[in-house]
Amino acid sequence: MTKNERAVLELQLIEMRKRLLHEVDSAEDALREDVVKPGQPSSLPTHPADADVEGLDGQVAISLNEESLLEQVEAAIERLQAGTYGVCQQCGHKVGMERLQAVPYAAHCIACARSEHVAIEKPVTGEPRRRW
């Protein structure tokens, strides 16, 4: 990996971290708004089936997903600083440049990611999520 390629990937990771930090904060704020202090009337559903209708489960799932992605991005930044970025965490081989360009926070080469022991990382996109 050239210095220029490394700098571009590092910039992408930093931008991803910035965006994910904002999204995690926003998701947490939205969840806090839905939670009411004891003694206050609650707008939260009282039956578990109603929670899904109100979208609370979806908000929690989005928040957890964003936090997981943030952890992966921060781990990649730590690998950059430690000099181990681009090296598969499982087999020690180089992670292909095409893979790093598609998934800059990838911790595994494609062969290891495809193995049954490691889940393939999903790319983070800057596109807004659609609610169905």
C-alpha cells in the first residue's frame, strides 16, 4: 500500500467515524426522548406488540448497528496507528486493496471473511436509511 493510498483510506475512516459518532448520538437522543421519567405520563406502548408498531425496536436496532460499525471503524484506525492496517487479523496475509477500498475498516482478507468463522463486514454508505 502506498502512502497516498494509506492517506486516502485513513481520511475515509476518519470521515466514517465522524459520521457514525453523529448518528450514534442522534439515535441515543431519539431514544432518550421516548423514555419518560417515573411519574410522568408515558407515550410508550404498554404491550410488546405495540412497541414494534411505534418503531422503538427499530430505533434500538439502528442504534446498536451504528455502534457496532463505529467500533469496527475505530479498530481500523487503531490498526493504522499500530502499523497493522491491511493485514488480516486471522491469517496474517495482506488484505487486498480492492477490499480495503470497498470496506476500509475490513479486518480480514476476503478468504478469511468468507470462511465460516468470520462474518463479512458490511460496507458503510453515506446514503440515508429508508424507513419502510
